[in-house]
Amino acid sequence: MTDRGDRIVSVLEDAFTDLMTADPAAFRHKFRKMAAEPFAFYRGSACLFYADMAELPDEWTDERTSRIWIQGDLHAQNFGTYMDSAGTLVFDVNDFDEAYLGSFTWDLRRFAASMALLGWRKALPDSVITDLIRTYVAAYVAQVRSFVEHPNDELFSLRLDSTDGALHRVLQRARLSTRIGLLEEKTVVVDYDRVFRRDRDGIHELSAPVRAAVEEAFATYLDTIPTGKRASSRTYTVKDVVGRSGFGIGSAGLHAYNILVEGRTQALENDVVLSMKQANVAAPSRIVPDSAIREYFTDHGHRTAVSQRALQAHADPWLGHTQIDGTGYVVAELSPYEADLDWSDLTEPADLLPVLGYLGRATAKMHCVADEDSAQTLVAFQCEEAIAGVIGDREAAFTESIVAFALDYARQTREDHRLFVDAFREGRIKEVGSTA
């Protein structure tokens, strides 16, 4: 095995040993998904990306820009729609499982490399991929500078009235979704009340002790909902609870539950489905040594919820956190209004370039909204001023540094994917083996 192959195995084992030991089958499933192609490997190996970032010089960070709230796993498939707490459909960054504080360039590099991988998968030449990444970075920088000149960054968002093209179509598709449609998919009415369907893939019944623990954790979670977002007591009545498995490439081995609660009235059409998912160690936290940041969070569920509230100006009003047996869980609504951008429909540069411009603006908004103007207290400065300051009048050099990194790291990832597949097939990742 090459030295790089040894490194890949070592980093994966360091990050996931406890989870792999507890549920080797879940990780064999995860690793087979990652083995499918380089982009899937990249999505599932954020820990390797950050191990590499720890050793890579970064001239664009200083004391402030190295400690900004970041999404932590920013790749092309972590953008989509959600309904904000004001009732507005928004296209934005999603999935905050890896969110933490770190260098703003880590998000930009990770996204740009993902676009280079996606472009390679679409057989686009490097010149086109370069144009796409330049468009993304230019939009990011322009939006950051706009926030410097025009405060109130939380008022900016990508909405039905401020988008066109592919993003507008995603928002329109989300608008057609309904709460009753989600409820009919996941639940059934029995004896004049609603309960979860038990015949759906990935859903399983809970033992009485586990259900009791989940319901106790739910009661504790209610105290973590901000006062201004609390609903009436009726809204939080638990109707049913089930276990859930078989979700995302990055969630292997983590426990999760769906909780059905009463809606704002006793009518069955406005019941709400919540997710209570075990939180894991954020990949960026492995290379950020600051004890003050680590000690700010009671557990990883708390860290995930606080991060999402920091990075979204109007987060899900159901968002909160809790613990089961000392392990942190994040709680959020399973919303019917979530729709992802379908990259398979975008094949030509003319279709892709406007999308990259929007995503650059969305990334800037995320970084800049989580600062001294937001509710969190870890970042006590204006992020847009700090980022604009380190870029200064060197925007061209900054852009080219992201482009060069993306093309180089995408090439490295394609080779890493090959090394990972070989190591997995040969049983070198000892906690999971290659077969059951």
C-alpha cells in the first residue's frame, strides 16, 4: 500500500473507529456507496479533507478569518430549499452536521473541489471548470463586499422573487409540496388519530425502554427552543415515535428517530414530523484546537443546533437539541418544503454558470450572517469586514488560489478514491472488513 493509502485508512479509522465498531454493517454500506465514484468518496470523507487542510498553508486567513462559522462540508449537493421561520421559501446551504468555526477558505476550497469533481464527471474540460469556479468565487467576493457597504445581511436571501433559471425552478417545485402530502407518505390514520406507517423502508419499532428514553429526551429538547419561537403547549404533544435508519452517506452508524407531534390545532392535517438524530464529531473540529470553542458546546447536538442558527438568518422554529444517555442529538422538522438542486439536469456551461453565481452569493451570506449581529457569542466581529480585509485588492490572486486548489485536489481525490477502493476490497479497514 502507498503512503497515501495508509494515510486514508488511518484518517478514516481515527474518525470513525467507535461508530464502525458499534455498527460495522452500516459502515460497509457507507463505504460501498463511497466506492461508487470519486464524488461519492469525496462526500463521505470530509475527515480526510480536513486532515489535509491542517497541513496546507493558507495566506488568506488571520486571527479573525480563521475563526468564522463555516458549514464544514460544503459541496455541490449540500444546497437546497427550506421554509424559513418567517414563512418564506429560501434556497440556501443545508446540512449542518459538520458545522463549526474555522477558516472561511475551507468552505470555499471544499465546494470548489467538489465542482471540479462534478465537472470531471460531466466530462467538462478544465477550462470550463475553471470558469465555473471563478464565477462562484467572484460572486462570493462581490456579495461579501456588498454586505460591507450595505449592512443587514440577514435580509438577503435567494427567494422566488430574487432568482431565475434552475434555482427558481427548484423553489417552484418546493412550493408545490404540502404538509398533508408528507403526512400521507409517512403516516396513516388509525382510530381517528395519526400514527407512523411501519411498512416503510428504514422505519422500525422501538422497544418500550428506548421509546421512553426518546420521549424523555423530547421533553428536555423543548427547553432548547428559543422563547420567541415557542408555540402553544398543544403543539408539542407526542403522538407516535419510530426508529429510522438508512439515511445519508455521512450518517452511518448514528441513531435517529422520527417523532409525530400535534400541530397547531387538533385537526389531523397539520400534525408535524420531527427528526431526532444523533450528532457526531464535526470534521473541522479535529483540526481546530481552540478549547474556548470546544467548551462552548455541551455536546455535538448542541453544537449542530447552535451552528445552524448562526448560519441561517431565520432557522427552523423547531430546531433544538437534547441528549440520550449523555449523547447529543439534534432535533428539527422533517419539512415538506425541502427540495435539492438536481445537478444531473445541468450539463452545459450556459446552464451551470448562473447557478454558480447564486451559490457563491449564498455562501457569502452564510459566512457573513453569523457574526456580532447574530445571537451566538463566539464570533464578536463583522465577518464581511474581516473577509474583505484579507482579500483586499488581491481578488484575482485569491480567485486563482481557489481554482488551483480545486483542480489539484480533485485530481488527488480521484487517486484517493482508487486507493480507498483497493484498501476496502482488501479488508485493510479492519473494523469493517470487506464482507460480513
